[in-house]
Amino acid sequence: ESDIIRKAANVRPSARQLRWQQLELTAFLHFGINTFTGREWGDGTEDPKLFNPSSLDARQWIRTCKEAGFKQVILTAKHHDGFCLWPSQYTEHSVKSSPWKAGNGDVVKEVAEACREYGIGFGIYLSPWDRNSPYFGSAAYNDYFINQLTELLTQYGQIDELWFDGANGEEETGKKQVYEFNKWYTLIRKLQPKAVIAVMGPDVRWVGTETGYGRETEWSVVPGDALLQDKIAAASQKVTEFAPANMMDDDLGSIEKISKASSLVWYPAEIDVSIRPGWFYHEEEDHKVKSPETLMDIYLSSVGRNGVLLLNLPPDKRGLISDYDIKALKGFKAKLDETFANDLLKNASMKTKHGKDTTIITIAVPNAIEFNTLLLQEDIRKGQRVTQFELFYKQEGIWKKAISGTTIGHKRIVTFKTIKADELRLILPQTRLKPFISSIGLYSQQSQL
């Protein structure tokens, strides 16, 4: 067992995985023919003439994301309906056959340029399932997909993330489409070596729900066989629901799970959720946008649980992110800033003592502080090592436990009832080798009682 612990403690993220984890907040932009039909899943028979945003402004999308603290976006370049937001030379089912900009428009290009202008990352979602393509369900489709992927990887500058689900509509056609995942990955690594490949891919995994809530115990180090594509695809998207790779167990990386593994990999979790009930814009959902309070709770349960949040913000028929969504985002950003602007430990003195398996960090502040939020970070460049943490505070000479938790990883945030104290102890009773804590912060969230 000590051997497997040593191995697990020394698994580390690649440079691209590290950059991705540090983004913390990323946005999905679901936009396409469904925006104009009011559907969530188009069937590929839609007339491209329906696609006609009146005042599309990609800069407004990216500015909105940037102002809310988001560091990267992923655009749905093609959804299951097969309609392409760029003028692909391999199909007529694209913006080039639409009245928008008289068929001369390119949404992918506009978003890519806006991302560069505002200095945020640009990613692409390309649906493997295509309900429009006559090739789907045949070997020719693999060439078609590679051709389209090549267009996207070569015509729009740097791509920072590629996002694939395992959607496969063979029930509809009766023909099985076998996706050549490894061919895609090889092409991406060759043409865009800095890009992370997410969900149906080797760099980033899907957390397992679409609620915005991650696991209480989230290990970024998991068994390598979790990456076997047939395993991922087997649990993949059914026609009835949107759900990529299934890694839904509460526990993916405990000693029990990893001790039987043939290999261990760094495979962190992305947590996706929409700001609205649907993924595409529907006017009737304008009053169902998640509140700033809910978004803050999602943040604490995603970024605050060693994940990266992927929040969907669907532009409307005008080609703009709606005022309802902007208002919610502004409220969320204000809450985030208000909570984390003031680290109550900035003047604290800390002493660390490492035992065999236990680390004790003693914290003293000059004057008593009132806090209800603990933020912890490991330096994941050296691996993920903390299995358990406990925060104690001294009151009238007696040590009391404020909170306990399991994993930390890149970032862990826990909230609790407000406590007042000037002496604290962070105890790590269980770690995989010596831990590297890079940050300890205490904050006071106003809305917490």
C-alpha cells in the first residue's frame, strides 16, 4: 500500500492541465439553429435560412464573460443538428447558406477574435453526432469529421480547449458510427498542442452531473483505465438525455479504488451547468435564470471542490447575451468579490509541524477575527496529497472543531456558522506523503448566518 500511495502522491498535471485548472471559471456558449427553432436538440432537417441573428456581437459575449471573471469560453461550433457556425467547405448546412451577413458570416471567427482582443481562452465544442450528415453511420463520416476538425484547428489561431461528448444516434439510423477518437487526439496534439481535450478526451473528465455541484471528495488522480474510450462511450449519452462519460461514483480516487489500478493518471473534473434550465436560449426561460445566490453556491460547490466550473451562457436570437443573464452574472461577481476581497489571515503568523502522517499548522492573528469561510489550496504542481483536513479554534482556553473535510486539490472552500477566534489550528491528519499547502485563507461571507 505504501508503494501505491507514493505513486499516487507523485502523479502531476501536464502544463496544459495546470493552466486549465487555474482558469477556475469557464463559459459555454450554446448558440446555433436551435436558438431560432426553440429546440434543445435539432434533427438536422432545419432550413439554414432560419439562422438570422439581428445584431450578433461576439465582443458583447466575451466582454460579459470577462467582466464576470471568466477566463475561457467554449463555443458550440456544431451541435447534434450538424449546422456549422463557420463556413465549412465540407457541407452546405452552415452559416454560408443563411441570410446572416448574406452568407458571408463566420461566428467561430468572430468569437475567436473577440477572445484574443479581451485576452481570454477560446475553446470549441464539435458534436461527434451529426443528424444532418448523409455520411453519419459510415466510414466516410470519420473523414468528414476529421476534415471539419482540421478546419477548426487551422483557421482560427490558438485553440485552448476542445470539448467532445460521446453522443451517438445509432438508434435513429440503425447504423453504428464508430468514432475514431485516437485519430482526433493525434490531430489535435499535432495542430494545437496547447489545447486540453475535455470530457471524451484524455486531459479533462466530466464530473458526472450537470447540476454545477461537484463531489465532496474529488481526487484528480484516478485509475488510468478510466480513460479507456469504450468504457467512456458505453456510459455515454443516450438519445433521451445529455450526459457524456460516466464517472459518477462518489469515490474515484481513494486508496481502495487506486490500489487495483494498472496505472494512475492526472484526470481532473470539469463541472458543467447552464445558467438557465435549457442549454440553448428560450425566451420563456428569461425568468428562470439562476440567481446570484445560486451561482455563488454553485461556485463554492465546483471551483470550491477542486473542479473547474463550465457555466453555459446562451446568446439569444439577436445574437446577444440577454440582460437577464447579465444581471445574474453581475450579482454573482459582486458576491464573489465581496467575499474573497478580504483575507482575514493576511496578517496572521503560521507555524507548520510535519509528523509521520500528520501535519499541524498553527495560526495566530493579532486581533480576534469573525469568519465563516475557509479556503485551502495545494500546490498541485507537486501532486495532490491531502486526504483529510480539520480546522480547530480556541475559545476560552478550549480547542473546538470548526469544520472537517477530505480532499483539497487545487482549491477547496468550505462554509460554516460564523466563528470568532484569534488562535487556530489546521490539522491534516491524513496525507499521501508530505503535503504542499500553497494557500490558507479565512473569509466572511455576508449572506452566511
